[in-house]
Amino acid sequence: MEAILFLIGIQEVGGTGHSFTKEQKQDLMHVAVCTLLSPGGYYEHEGWDEDGWPHFKQIKELPVMHMIEQENFMKDHVLFYFAQHEFL
């Protein structure tokens, strides 16, 4: 799941062909999570910073779930993302 989040983050930032610091890699995964959960109304895209990174605002709290439920929740959102971007 971490690798998928990382790749979605790169897709959203448009950073293919770049090398990223450890902190930027974590930021890419955060961008991916926010992007994936935006259609569900959990996050809202606020805009872009001067470096081209998207910023999000949390709109509503995420539901409390056990680990397996969290993973399935994210998997569902990944599949929706892929379908929306015609990767499936």
C-alpha cells in the first residue's frame, strides 16, 4: 500500500524523473491519501504552493476503524482513483 500511495503522490505532483528526500517521500504519501479521500468529502484541495505541491484541508473526521478495515477502506479509494483516471 505504501508503494501505491507513493506512486499516486508522484502522479499528483507530476514529479516523475525527480529524486525526493525522505521527507518529500512522506509528503507524497500524504498528498496521495488526501487525494484519495477527497471524493469522499474528507479533504478538500486548497491550492498549490510555489513549488507546485498541492495543499489540502481536512473537511470531516475519518471514521475509527481497525487495521484491516483501514486497509480495505484505502484499497476501495485506490480502486476508485484508478477507475476515475482510467488506469483500470
